[in-house]
Amino acid sequence: MATNPSKPLLLALIFIATVLIQPLTLLCDGEEEKYRNCNSSLKCLTYPNLGYPFWGLNRPDYCGHPSFELSCREEALEIAINSIAYRILEINTNTHTLRVARKDYWNNICPQSLKNTTFDSDLFYYSSNTQPLKLFYDCPPLPVGLPGQFRCNINSTNYVNLIVTQNSEARNISNTMKCNHSVDVAISRSMMQSLQSNPSEQNLKEALETGFELQWRIDNRVCYECHESGGQCGSDPSLGEFTCYCLDGAFKTTCGSPPSAEAKKTKNTATEKAIIIGVSVGGAFLVATILGFCIFFCLGKKKKKHPVGYVSKEAALSPPVSDPVSDKDMPPAPLLNSFQTQSIPSYPSSKSDLERPSPNSDVQVFSYAELEKATQNFNRSRELGDGGFGTVYYGKLDDGREVAVKRLYEHNCKRVEQFMNEVNILADLQHKNLVKLYGCTSRFSQGLLLVYEYIPNGTVADHLHGSRVKFGLLSWPIRLRIAIETANALIYLHRKDIIHRDVKTNNILLDSTCSVKVADFGLSRLFPTDVTHVSTAPQGTPGYVDPEYYQCYQLTTKSDVYSFGVVLIELISSLRAVDTDRKRQDINLSNMAVSKIQSQALNELIDPKLGFDKNHEVMRATTSVAELAFRCLQQERDMRPSMEEVVGVLREIENDKSSSEMSKVVDIGVVEDDIGITKRTPPAFSPNSVIDDHWVSSSTITNSL
């Protein structure tokens, strides 16, 4: 057999290249370590996706702010502020709010060490929902009948103590009664009102365990800019300065900006290494170039020339492979149609196929520059909403369409997965009560952007208990129609083997005629028909998450039913799903509703503006909806109805009306045309289509239930 004389030269070139690349790879590995470590989320209990400014557990100290170390205990996540440990009851990364309770006062109003609640005002401040409380310890005998007294038995000594809710009273006690110790703590505004009306020992315990809200001042805009430049947010642990970790080093704000203090420390060492490697690479590269020319010359003589335009059989049968680098500078891709079968590239993931559906519908691929222009360079005045995954901007395309552009905060593997998940699901869905996806950018684009139809009339949450309550648009007939249309959309999803996983009033949009557009499928997942459930870590929004899913990690269509039950209660009560201003047992709306329904106290639950006590038809209908919601909110999923059953009951409630006002409700029951797959063509522009604030899903479950 003849031997190709070029092979030894080719092997030699490969060997030289390997020797050259190895030290560079080792050097890059050292630079990439902090980037990779800070790319991981902190995972603890019900908080699986915490990033900057938090660190601890799997996130090293340089991945967060020095004052935001979290400890994961068996029963709770904790943070230490000024040497005082706090249990974290809730984290809201959108509003920069922590709801915390002092660990030393947890189930204990007589701690051994008496410390004031203090914090660095440059980092933290009380929210408007928090009020200070003064506790006096080791007081002299107090007047009989003075409210707020409680006792502590410490080391066999019985101490008399006092709860004080007013500053003026506190000053008076300090001046006259001369208690030996006083402690400043904080509680919520609602619990302060409870203590003022009844300053009992039991109410004090409840107030301290309900906790208070503390907001942090860390500016996320710097972190966002770091992410946009391809970096990961962190800090220099020795100085506490923000640091952007990139593949090529650490920088002050963004990749390519001036180096950080940490980077300067190692500058000399890195420079020396670079010089040594540079000299080595330069010399070896010269040798490799000479060898390369030799190989090219030898192979060039033997190579059989093909005519211009020749394409091999293999190339003709294989789909073109896009170059991630050159993709950025390519002109925007045309609208994908039946004559052009190019699809959005698949993405790397360790997830199962259940998490990686493949789109088979038409999706328009926009260029980053096109959407940047449409949103006026993502002008802050055009922000429609902000959430856990990204910010939504109002935009207007060159063809005149009004759009809502969701811009994901990060551009990494995890966010690409979120991005592709939403695209893959929405691209294949067409239903009048689902928001339309117009298109997206390439996953190799400068930023990950999703383009939706723009819905002008806000969310149901806005109209029930938000900024649009003053418009008073949601009469009872409209609320009932919202319930039916939302249920129709969920039936369609379930019949397509999709679980929404984040059903809530913030994700139910209303167009100009108050018709429903269910939105935000970023947490959705395909659900195979041959299994009863999918095991996955709980995700969703506090107050709406199925308790069985939360406890057993088993996701089913009945998880959406539970969330829809909460939506029904919101529709009849106009109350928020979670509200720390309510009494402790009523903070969670589903718990409050179940309790009111069981005690036959619906009049305390239903919104008075609906006319529950004045209109018999409204009383009958809202009572029936409350009973349906009660079935949806059962703890065991097998006790809940299916969405088909839910719609059947809602239609009966609607059709059983007798007053002329109630008869105005439009019959939009489930019909086969609603459920069937419509023709897969690019979504047509509707001048009345839209989206509004709160458009981004607020949280993977970063909050406690």
C-alpha cells in the first residue's frame, strides 16, 4: 500500500500545535475558574437560582458582595447582618427585598443575649412595610394592668419586661421606669397594628416570627451591564468592590473595561507568563508556518481540482452549519417559511428530552440591531415590566407592528436553555387566548431577545389590585369571562401535553376588549402522555405553587389546576396571592380562602365592589366559583378536577344566570376549533394586540411559600 508522504509532516504539525496549545489552555483555565464558579447559582431548599449579590455554599465569596453570605440550614436559609443571624422567609430579587426574622427571637421572646437590630445603612434599609418596635427587659415592678407586660425566666430569675409600640411611650419609660435593658427590633406594619390593639405575649411571638422587610441597595444595573458584556458578577473579597469576571480576566464593570483591583494584584505574574508563552509561541509558530507551507505545497500538487460550484454529496445532504462567531455580523435572517426549513439551532443541555422540544413551526429571526432600533436602544422609558429573567420593552418595528421585546438578563448556557424553552413551546402554539410569539434573535446574538405581540390593557393583576384598579373595568361578567378564557387556554396547553407551571394573574394579559391572552411560558415544559408526572425541582411563584408539587417534586397538569384555583379566588376577592400585610394565617390567599369557605364566611372574602350582598345573581355565581376554587385548591392532586371539568362548571355558572346584566357574558366555551392546531403561518399583526407591565415571570421559586 502506498504511503502518503505528507502524513508525517501533518502529524508533526498536529504535535507542535498540541504542544503550543496545552500551556495556553492551562493559563486560560486559571482565568476561567472564577468565571465558571460565578456562573453557577446558589442552591438551597426552595431557593435554587440565587445569584449576585448572594454567595455561599457552592458560590465562593468572590461571586457575591461580602455582606451577602447565605448559610443553608436544615430548616431555613440564613444571613448574618452585623453579627445577628436572620432566618430568610422570602427573597424578592425584583424589588431587592428580604423578609427576615431574627433567629434568636424565633419561637423565643427571651433570648440570652440582648442585641439591637442594626445594619449598614449603605447596604440595607427598612421597607415601607416595616416598623420599629421597642422591647424593655428587666424592669422594676410595673403598674398593675399596664398592657404589654411579659415575663422571662432566665437562670431561675424571673424578669418583668414590657412591649412598647410608640416612641413617645418608649422615651417616657426610659426616663421614669428605668428598665435595665432595651432592645430595638422590627416587625411588619400589619403586626404592629395587631400589637397596638392587643400587646400580648402571643401576638409578640407571632410578630417576631412573621418577620419584617429589609431592602438592599446593591445596584443591579452594573451587574446587568457585566452580563451583557459576557461576564459574571462578583467582587474583590478584600476590598468589597464590584468585579466583572470574564474569560480573559477580572474587570471593574464590564469585560474589556479597566482591570479590577484583584486583577492588578496578579498583573506582573500574568505578564511574565504571557512573555514566556509569547516567546515560545512565536518561535514555534514560525516553525509551524514553514511546515504548513510544505504540507500545503505537497498536498496542492496531488489535490484533484473540481469545477467551480461543485458541492460534495455529503455536503448536499447535510444541513448548513452556522458559525457562532460570524453569525453576529450576518444580516437578519428572513422570515422562515415552508420554502426555507432552517430552524433555531438546538442548544447544549444536560436536561432530558422532555426539556428540549424541537420547534417545527415558522419563527421570524430578528437581528439584534433591528430590535435595538425598535426599542430606542432599550430606553428605560420604554420598560413595560421587569422580572427574574429579564426586562420587557415596548418597541415598534419598521413594518409598523407594536411589539413587546423581552431581553434576558444573562447570556449563558442556563439562559440559553430558558430562551430556547420559551421559543420551542410558543412557536408551535396557536390559540386565541395565548399571547403570540412573533420571533426572536439567534441564540448566538449579542443578546437573547424574544418578540411578542404587544398587549395594551395590562394584566389581570393590574386591574384587581394594581395600578389599573382605579379604572374599574373588571365587573363580575368580565371576571367570569376571564376565568373561562384562561381555563380554555390551559385546556389547549394540556391537550398539547404542556404544563404552564406559572399560572397567575400577572401572566394573564387583557387586550383592548378585555379578552384574555395567557403569557410567559418560560417555565413551561412538555409533558409526555405516557407518564403520570414529571419529577423536577419546584419552580413558580409563591402563593400559586401546588403544595404536592412543592413537597414531592411531582409536576402534573393538576399543578396548573391548583394555580388556577388561586386565580379564581383573586377574581372573586381582588386580593393578592401573597400579602404580608395580612394576618399571619391569611398571608397566603389560598389558605385564607379555604378557611373562609369552610367557616361559611364568604362575605369576608368576596370583593364588596361586586355587590355580593346586594345582587342575588352575583351572590349565587361568586359562591359557585368559590366552591369550584375550593376543589381546585385541594392538597392532594387526585382530589382536584381536570381543567375540562373546571370549564364545564364555569360554563354552567355562566349559563345559569338570569339577570340581564349577567346575560352579557359571552359564551366562549371550549369547542374543537379552539383546541385544534391552527394553520402554522407567521402570526399576523393585530393592531389591538399587546402586553404590559409585570410581563416577565417574577420568579423561579426564590421565595418561600
